[in-house]
Amino acid sequence: FFFGNTVLLHIMLTFPRHPKPFAGRLLPLKFCRLYAAAAAKPQNYVEKIVQRFALNLRPGECVQAGDFVTIQPKHVMTHDNTAAVMQKFVSLQPGIKVHNPQQPVFTLDHDIQNKSEANLKKYANIAAFAKEQGVDAYPAGRGIGHQVMVEEGYVMPGTMVVASDSHSNMYGGIGALGTPVVRTDAAAIWATGSTWWIVPPVARVTFSGRLQPGVSGKDVIVTLCGLFNKDEVLNHAVEFTGAVEDLSVDDRLAIANMTTEWGALAGVFPADNTLLDWITSRHKAAETHKRPSYATRLSPGAVAALEADCRSGNLTADPDAYYAKDLTLDLSSVQPSVSGPNAVKKSASVATLELQKIAIQKAYIVSCTNSRAADIASAAAVLKGKTIAPGVELYIAAASSEVQADSEAAGDWQALLDAGAKPLPPGCGPCIGLGTGLLEKGEVGISATNRNFKGRMGHPDSLCYLASPAVVAASAVAGHIASPAVGDVATQAPAASIVVNKKASGGTGGTELLKGFPETITGNVVFCHQDNLNTDGIYPGKYTYKEDITPAEQAQVVMENYDPEFSKSVSTGDVLVGGYNFGSGSSREQAATALKHRGIPLVIAASFSETFKRNAFNNGYIAIECEELVEHLKASHEGELPLTLHTKQLVTIDFRNSTVTFQDKSFAISALGMTAQELVLADGLEGWIKSKLLQG
């Protein structure tokens, strides 16, 4: 099989780093065949990136949304929670070492204003661990972890980079697949280089038009959150396409960052000329800031290889790729906008709110969302020659030490200080509710951050709005929510649309099954129809922190808050079928284990909370989505359904042919791949990790 130079060059550049990389020698023929065969089936951009960082794929296997895969991300970032991940990591095996020291990155950013002995000791322990293991680590004051990852070249287009933090979505601003992982996953990656992931459904957002002067990326994502505020992209990955060329990389980073609050697991922009020009500028910044770490990640050779790969078309979706949903937004219809109060998905134009003269007491230009040099410059343009209104405090913190240095050199930082702003060190600070300047009881604040949930930035009885740095600056001067624009501002409704796409159904057929994994499971259907059945309904909160509760006791109280008779009425081997968004709410894993202990072999639902599904497989428990079965059950039973319907009819789940059969009807389900089977056979993630360690 023949590889063109650009394809080979890209694989050598972006294949997950390992102590024995492929660079400098030919790729294994098996990988070449896999890469070639995958191209035969249409893939969107997200699926293409996962294809590159998935392990143990069969020859010809093509990654698609819904697949369970073992991923070996290029990097995994942890911040202050590195200390907690360290505890999980060292408990896995005596004397354990990091599998690939080049893969993790530690960045201390959350609680950097805390100078207590305990916090300083924690930071020192993290630094010592990093040195012992040979891991790159950045101290408090270097900047917010996500910004550091981007600045230092750990994140590049076409790569998969994860972090134990929800705002790793931000990496999509530069064409990477960034997505969050939990601490146990981070420990698994440290130990084995890999963890498991379910490829999410992918939604496409197509932009048209151009932003008007004074409108920013923050306004775009605030508008999207307000327009599509009914969970339209919940647990999806989002690809942004169309008229993106004129969006700056800073705007893209802000939009991708807040796809988290929109409900998405990732938000990815294409690798285009705008991005390539920005990456070239990052190489120049490497020389300016004299960072030796840039020598490899942003070397001229690495940048040239990336450019060749981008121009080859390898980093674009196939023309006939499937998207679960198609959304559109005319950028020219977007206006400066504000979210809140205390809700990201409630938005209004600044022009509308300005008429209400909503007084503020605090304003913030901080966070990984909007504290880059361009953000600070936009605020400085508003504040030059002005002063902060009496009774208002404006807090500023650069996203990184590099950003602050650049802003100081441009004179923008001083302009903010001259106006009366109060500087904080480069870090998360008020955004996460830590350190100086938090909202007090009864106060109202406006912030260029990403979250304004009740109590997040201070007292629960305070109110918080979100806006762009320019709007925050203008509001700080006016003393109330205000627009930086002078004169009348035309108002119009944003022009947007959404279409849900149907995918042809039909079992995948021929799924390879591991030794010991059942071909089929058959049981009587027990239908609990309620949508959004939360974890408190499945496993009451009053038992959550009862550490000595036994598996048998968990089984007795399962579904107690939903149907007190459930545990007594079901039989071992029954198959539970739920509604939409099954297992929403808290992250308690007992919601999955209690069902398992009751002898329910698996649960089927129209859709799951991603947290419930992950907890299920992390405990070796099967959760399967089959919307058609749920709709069939609802249609088959007219009138008001009981909380628990005992159908006394069998359902068969065929794992080899990826089908569910009920009442002589067959419904397709996503294939339960090798990774999911391994988790079930290992009785969960901990056993899975230990088996990988034993394999060396």
C-alpha cells in the first residue's frame, strides 16, 4: 500500500506519543491498512480525529458516533486536582510509574491565591511528583491550564487532547478534539496511556455572514446558548463550519470553551488558513518568550508538517458524512449579548438590558474564556481615558503570564489599571469562586467568564451576568449593564435554524465478541417510562454516603424514590427499559451498581445521562440506547402507565448482530465493541486498568 508524503508525515507527527515513537521508521503495515480502510466509510471531522487516537481497531474498522473505543490521547492535562489523581494512581500498583511521561501535563491554576501551608504543601508535592516521573509541570502563576496547553503547543489541529476539567472543550478552537475526562480516567491514562470513550453524536453548526463591528465570539456563543436552550446539543460533539474564516482564533477559543455550558462534550473548528497563520505566529512567539519547550512542539519542521497535512484535506469532514443535527446561525444577525442572571441559557441583547439600568457592584475580566491579549485590548479600548464608576470594583486577571506580558507591552494592561481595575494573578480565581473579589450577598456582577450558576462566583444570594470583555468594561464605567457602542443600536432577532437528521437504521452485524462475553441476553421487560429519571429516583441520596451499605442493601432500596415497590416486584434477570435522559442528576455511581446488585443484567433507555452511562460501564454494567424500542412500548400501551410496567414479555439483546428483538420486532443498536466488552468482563474500569498493567 502506498502512502503519499503528507499522509505519512502527518501520522508521524500526531500519532499518540510513546516512549518508542514511530518517527524515524516505517509505520506498521497493520496501521497503514487500518488508516486506508477507514477512509472508505464517510466520517465527520470528530470521527476522523478519534480514528487517529483509537487503539486496537480491527483492520477496516471505521470509527463512528456511538462506538466504544479505547483512546490514547496525545496529552492529558490535570490542574490542582493533580493531587487527587496522584492518590488514585499510586493505589493501582506498588511502585507504579507513569506509562509515558510525555503524555501528562500538570498546570497549577485554580487556587493560586491561597498561600496557606496546606495548599503550598500540595503544590510542592505535585511539583516533586512531576520531577520524579519526568512529567511537564507549570507552577502557579504561569497561567490557566487550558491557555497554557494552547500556548505551549501541546494542542494542535487534528489531535485529541483531554483534561480533567470541563473546559477542555476549548482546544476545539484550534481544530483539536478536546473533551473532559474524570479523575479516574486521568489516572488510567497515566498508568496505561489510554482510557475508554464513547464517540458522541455529532452536530454541525453552519455559520453564514460576518460579525458586525463590536460583536465578538463571546456574543456568538451566548446567542447560541440562548437560542438553543432546550438541550439540543446535550452530550453531542459540535463541529463549526461555514463562514468561519473571518473568526479570529481568540473568538474560536471563546466559542469552543463555552460549548461546555451549551451542554456539548466538544466544540471543534476546522483547520483553515486563519488557524495556520495563527500557528505560525505561535512559533514566532516561542522565540519572543524564549521558551525552550517550543523547540520540538512548535519547531519549523512540526509547523510545516502540520500545514502539509491541513492542505492535504485529511483534516476535513467527508462531504457525505452524517451529522445528528444541523444548526445554522447568521453571524451578521448576532448582537452584543448578555447571559443571565444566574443562567447561561437565558440571554438578551445588551441594548435591551441597558434600558433597564441594571446596577452592578462588581465586574470581572478573568478566566480561560475571555482573558487573552485581544480580550484585554478590547476592554482597554473602552476604558482608556475613563474611570470605574463609584461603588463598582473591576477585577482583571490575564489568562497566562505570557498574555499579561504581551498586554503590558501593548499598554493595554496599564490602561485598565489607570481606570481603576484591580489586578489578580494569572489563574482561575473568582471564576471558580476562589480568592479575592467574590460576589457578596445581594450584589450584582457582570463577568467575561463562562459560568454564572447560582453561588459559583460568590454568595448564593448574589446575581451574575455573562458578557464580552468590552461589555464588562463599559458596564464597569457606567455602573450598570451597558453597551460600549455610542448612540442608538439597532436590535433584531438572531437568524438561526435547526434540523434533526435521521440515520438509516439496521444492525451493524458481525460484531466480534471476546471470550466469555455473552452472545445474547434475554429477560422479561420491566418498563419504567418516566423521562429524566434522575439518580435520586434510582438510588436515594440519603444512602449515598452510607459507606458500609452492602450490595444486598443497595438492591433493596433501588428505585425507592421512583417506585417503592420496584425492588420487591422485579425478578432477577428482568431487563429494565427506561425513557429519555435516564440517570440524569448527580454523579453517584450507586445508581448503576444498585441495579446491578438487584440482578437486572442491563438497562435499555431511549437515551442516558452520559455520567450515568460512564458510571455503568466503569462498574462493569451494560447500558444500551434503543429509542425505537422505547417508542414502541409507549405506543403499545395507551392511557396512563403505571410507574413500573411488568410486560411479562421477553426481549433479546443480540450483541453479535447489534439488535434488540421484542414482540417479533427487531431494532438496531450501536455495536458493543471490544472496549465495552473488556470493561464488563473486567467488572469495571479498575479491573480493566489492572489487567492492562499486568499485560505490561
